[in-house]
Amino acid sequence: MSPDGRLLAFDGVTVGYGARTVVRDAAFAVRGGEFIGLVGPNGAGKSTLLRAVTGGPDVTAGDITSDGRSLVRMPDRERARLVGVVPQTPVPPFALGARGFVEMGRHPHLGRLASPGPADRAIVAEVMRRTDTAHLAEERIDELSGGDLQRLTLAQALAQQPRVLLLDEPTSHLDLNHALQVLDLVRSLADDGMAVLGVFHDLGLAARFADRIAIVADGRVTPPAPPAEALDARVVADVFGVRAVVRTDPVTGTLAVTPILRGADLSPGASQVSVGLVCGSGAGATLMRRLALSGLGVHAGALNRGDVDHAVAEAVGAAYVELPPFGEIDAPAEAQVRQGYAACSCVIVTEVPFGRPNLPNLRAAVESRRPVVLVGHMRADRDFTGGDARALWDMALGAGAMRVDTEADALEAARALSGPAATTHPEER
Amino acid sequence: MTPAPGRSRTALVLGGLAAALALAIVAGVAFGAVRIPPGDVVAAVSRALTGHGGTLADAVIVDLRLPRVLLAALVGASLALAGVLYQALFKNPLADPYILGVSSGAGLGATLALTAFGTSYAARAVGVPIGAFAGAVLTMVLVVRLASRRGRLDPTSLLLAGIAVSYTLSALTSFVLVYDRETMTSVVFWMMGGLQNRSWEHVAMLAAMLGAGVVVPSLFHRELDLMLLGDERAGQLGVSVERFKLVALASASLVVAGAVAVSGLIGFVGLMTPHMVRLVIGPRHRALLPASMLAGAIVLVVADLLARIVLAPVEIPVGIVTALAGGPFFVWLLIRKERAR
């Protein structure tokens, strides 16, 4: 291995088909031991970029190298000993045995007149064991499911004993169990020193398994960055046109990308009328999404970074006052919230529990002089303020606040109070 | 259910086919206008091989019947080999030298060579095979060009282009023949696919061309397997696809040219035999190539035998027999392929 270990390097690569350029000036490298994910909208050129490594599309500028040697000009046999590919296109059906199919991966290692020997058969058996396909060895590939074929194709690529592995949506035909199994395997191959470049449809899987992520969009590739940087909510919205909540999954500890809105115009200033929301801990997530779908703006009060509602507010483009994690709403923050709510058509108090730190949100709402909609009841299990929250709730009721039982009723009320600005999104029935 | 047949099974099938071919050849020599007991056939051939020839019956067997039957075997093997190659390289189960128009191209090339160089021995031995080869190669290039759109070869367009080109070239051949009445009579029968009046000279010529044409496919049988996965995948697994296609198609054109030069247009052998063989032995070319060649040889020896005895003493051109069997087979494949979509 050369000192820099760039097992797969795109050096200012422009690829396309004939006169049509698909991706230009791609410049990044995958080192041994590294797993890089390529994401981007359909048709952005992810697969084209990947396939260019093995000579499908035309490389019209730059070069694709491995340890400084051009893969584009390398003889096919030699390149096939270095680079294994799991393509997206299904294998044409013909009556070939699964073991023979995997054994085809040994081709670049076999001499012209040689047949696969015991060493080759041992490698085939090993890759079939690792891809959990050993039990399929005697089956015919034209009688297998798409998922089985996809794992056999991975086995075939691994039989090449490559140092670089290219995956084009390697789990598109797999159920969740097998998808995770395959990606665990690929992850461990990378950990053992292989350079892996994978095209992913599923942002969550990419974020979970890849070390770094590069985004392919508008004919360009962003420099690979750690998932949390590469996939923030703004990037997801820009690139995919989908508002998504991007946060660290508390169970897996990896980045989770949850699309929540599609198609609504959430650009700043798109909505004339805003609705205030007293929320937190996820109590406002659904309402925020549905308000945004109704074409209404949202002011979500003061929210702590790391709170679910903070992530949702960011995703739907809601206004909010940002607090540090677990930070209290201090006087300046409360003043800002008060100002925000004052500009709203009404303020909805969701079923969020109240403690000292977030009580100012409720106080700002009650004192906002705007119509207030209260969802549910202020039971003791919501009030951790020793009665202050209860007192504010009753004060609001006394001042004529509307009390509703469900979020749907609250939404209805908010739309009524917001006048003609509220529209109906197709998703809202 | 034949998942990846083992070595013993492959050996068994190949041995069985070789034995069946030997039997078919003996039967082909024995039956005809004069019926010869099979024992006499074997005796006459062994006498000829050991240099003790001489009787009139021996002369009939060794100089008339045997070259004809061996030539049928070689033509059948050549057409089957070409069929296997075309089907693998074009990933098209309906590909065959006749349907792709390559046979017609070779026929036109051979006819032009005959017209240009006359029917002298040298012209027939050198001019006709070269003309046929040139015709086959040019036709292949033309058909592939016609069927390609932006570098992609559409399977249906390939067949349509092949059939269209085939008709056009056959018409051109007829035109040349009408224009040049001298060679017409013999050539018309030859064009219909016949093995009458063939000599050891023809056997030697086709054996040489088939021998040359079989080298690349035999050495590159694994590449042929990989081509079944599609051009791009084959490239990813280490095949230099474009170069390989070039030499493999050249090999196919060579054996088709040889077959057409000695026996005219005989259709469907290259289409049918690989399919039948695949059902028994699977798609791996290491076994498929020799088995298809043996099966193609058997098919044509038997077809030629039928052509001679069905309306005896009148002979039917053997191309008519193969078309009678192969036409319906083609339709069956076409229907099955459509239903599989």
C-alpha cells in the first residue's frame, strides 16, 4: 500500500455518456478501512459515478486511481482483482447453479487454461458462509428471490478478493434483517482494511454504517463528511426537497433521518400567518407538522437543543428561541418568546409537562393577549411546578381560552382563527 | 431440474453424444439409394484407413457416402457452435446465424466469389470461403449497427434487422444468379442448403475452418459464461468485453462462412441444438460448447439422412428438412419468451 492509502481516488473526475455529462469534477478518496456512502436524489448520478470506476460510463476528464494507478486504463482482469462491484441491476435469469455463479468471481485470478482449484473452492465456500448464502449453493439462480440473488452477487464480488468494494444500493431487494446483516458484513470488511464506496437510497442506513457521506446532486459531489455534518436537516431539505428530522437515535447512537414533510412550501416568508405553540419533548411534533402542511407558520416558543420538538421545528422551518440542552428559559428568552407569540393568530398549549425550566413558555402564552387554545387537562402528572402551571392554566380559562380534547380539534380551531391563510394539503385528507 | 451438472454427468452426456454421432454416421453411410449393411460400412472404412481399399463398394462408401456424411456432421457442428456464440454474445436466445442474416451474407459473398472467379478448383477452394467470410463479417457489422441505438443493442431490433437484412441479401443473391446464368443451376440448389456431390475437398476445407474457429471459444469458455451476466458485469469481473466480442464474433463468422461455403443456407440447426443441449447440461460453456457441436452434428447427419430417404430416389435439400423442424421450434421459443415477460 502506498503511504497515503488512497485505495480509490476520484481526481477531478467528469463522467457521462457520450456528450451528456452527468457528474463533473468529483474529487474525493476512499482509504483502506473506510466506508463512504454516496447519497442524493434519483438521477443525480450516484450510480454513474460508481460505475465509471469499472469502465461503464465515459470518464471525460480527470482520472480514477488506486494507489496512484489509473483504474480507467488498467487491463480489465487486473482491475477485477482490485475492485469488486455489487451492481444494482438484477442478473438475467438463466439456469446456473448458485455456487457456480459465485465462483465466477474467481475469474480474474484464474489462468487461461486453469480450472478453479481447491483454494478457489475454499474462497467460494468462505464468502458464501459470510454472506449467509451457503445453504443456497445447490439452487439454481433463476429460481431464487431478488434478495438471495443480491447476497449471491455480493458473494461473487467478494470472491474476487478485492481491496476496493463498490456497492450500488446493495440492500434494495433485502428485507430489514438481511439488509442489516449485509451492511454489518460490509462494515466489518471495511474495518479489516477494505475501501468501501456505497450508493444508498436510505439515508438512515447510510448514516448508520458509513464513516463519511458525500452528497451527489446537480452534477456535483460534496466532499465526504461525517454523517452528522453531511446530513443536517437543511441539507436534506435542499437536496431531497423533503423536510426531515435528523437526530441521534437514542438506541443505536447513530444518526436517524425521519422525513416528515414533502411538498409544502416552507420557504421563509411563505406563510403570512403564524400559530404559536407551547410544546417540548415531542408534544408539539405532530401539530407542528400539520400546521406547516396547512400553510401556516409556527412559533414554537423556547426549545432546548436536543429536544425532539427542537428538531421538528428546525425541519418544518418553524420559528423558535433556542436554548442550550437542559437550559432554563431566562428573562431575555422569555421576552423573545412573548414577542413571537404576540405576532401569532393564536397560541396552542400542547400536552407538554411543565417544570420550572419551561414554565415561562406557558406564561408567555397566557399573557400574549392572543386567543389561547388549551389541549387536554392540566392534571397533576403534568404539573411539576407546585401549582404555578395550574394557576396559569386556570387564568387562561378565566380569560376565555378555548379548551379542546384532541390535537385535531386544536388544529381545527387554529385554522379557523387564522382565517383564509390556512389551506388544505393533500396529506390532510 | 439440472443444477450445475457435475463432472461425471458432463462426461456421461458427452460420451453418449459421441457414441450417438458415431451411430448416426454409420447409419448415414449405410442408408441411401443403395443400402449397405452397417458392418460393411465399418469394414470398408477400416480397410480405407489401413490402406487396403479397392472394391467398388468401398469406393461408393469412402468416396461418395462418407465425405457427404462427415460434411453434414461438420456443418451441423459449425452451425451449433455459431448459435452458441451468438446466443451468449447477444444474450438473445433466438440468435442463430440464419436468423441474424449472417448465413445470407456468407451466401452472397460466396456467390459473388463464384461469379467473379469462376468455378475452377482454386476459385472454389480459396475464393468461395474468403468471399463467404467477408460476406458474413460485413453482414454481422451491418445488422449490429442497424439494431443499435446509442450504443445499446436491442434484442428485438437485432432479430428484425437480421431478418430484414437476410431477405435483402437473399434477393441480391438471386439477382446475381439471374444475371449470371452459367453458375445459376448449381448455385440455386446449393443456396437451398444441400450436401449433394460433396467431396473430401469440402470436408478438408470446412474441417480447417471449424478447427480455426473453435480455438477462441474453447480457450475462453469462462468469458462466454460471464457474458451471460451482461456486458457491464462481465467487464467488472475481468472480461475485456469489446475485444472478446470481436474475436468471438470473428470465430462465429468463420465457421458460418465455412458451413455456407460447402452447404449453402441451412437454418435453425444453430438455434435448436444449443437450446436442447442446455436443458440437459446447463448453461456453462465448458460443457455446452462440445455437447452442442456433437448434437448439431447428429441433428444434421440425421436430417441429411431423412432428406435422402423420405422421397427416395429424389433428394430434398437438407435445408428444407431443418426448416420444417426448426420453424415451429422458433415460434415456440418466441411464444415462451413473450410469456416469460
